[in-house]
Amino acid sequence: MQHLRLSWEERIESLKAGVLSAASVTLIFPLFALLNDFLASHYPSPSMNYWISGAIAIFAGFLFGVTYRYIIREDQNSHLKSGAVLAFGLVRGLAHVEMSIATQSAWIPIVSFGVESILLFAIARLVLDGAMALGWIQRFKG
């Protein structure tokens, strides 16, 4: 019974990490959307539906938060933390690159989307690290 109780506690902590990460992405994504809109008006780039892109970013932020908690566990290894950010950021950013190359877009919006992706997860990482330092979210102990 003790194992089941710990399992639910861990799941709740992961849910908290996911929600906090998604919230941080929700707050910062509109700023990047404005920047990308500005760049899109000056350079040829594929049209974006920012509602769909925002929803995907928020969902990715949630998944990042849950995964990040399991990746870093109780380690203080900065390579693990940076690697998690780069893994999520590059996967999301490279999807934009692939779409932009297919439509032969200018390189500045492509770079902007890549940087946006990495920065979104870097900010989520900082928020999660702060929440863990304050004890709002417990590190995974498994």
C-alpha cells in the first residue's frame, strides 16, 4: 500500500510540473508570436495559425515539465538540464525548419522559430528549477 501511495504522490508532482511548465509557455508564447508576426511581414515565410501553434507549444510545455522532472531527478548536473531543453527545443524547432524549407522561406523566420523553441523550454526550465528550489514541486526520487 505504501508503494501505491508514493506512486500517486509522484504523479501529482509530475502533474504540477507539467501545469507549471505549460503556464510559463502560455505566458511567454504571445511575445514570440508577435516577433514572428513582425518577421513574417518582412520576409517570405509560411503562414502560421498562431492558435494552433500556441496550443501545440502549450502541450509541448506540459510534456516538457513532466519529462524534465524525471530527467533531472535529484541530480544537479547542468548537462542533463541543458540537454532536456535542447532536445525539446530542437525537435520543435526543426519541425518548423522542415516546413519552411518545403515552402522555400527566408532563413530569418526559420532561425526565429528555432530560437523561439529553445527559449520557450529554457524559460520553462528556469521556472521549474525555481519551483523545485522553493519546494513547490518535489524532485523525482525514483
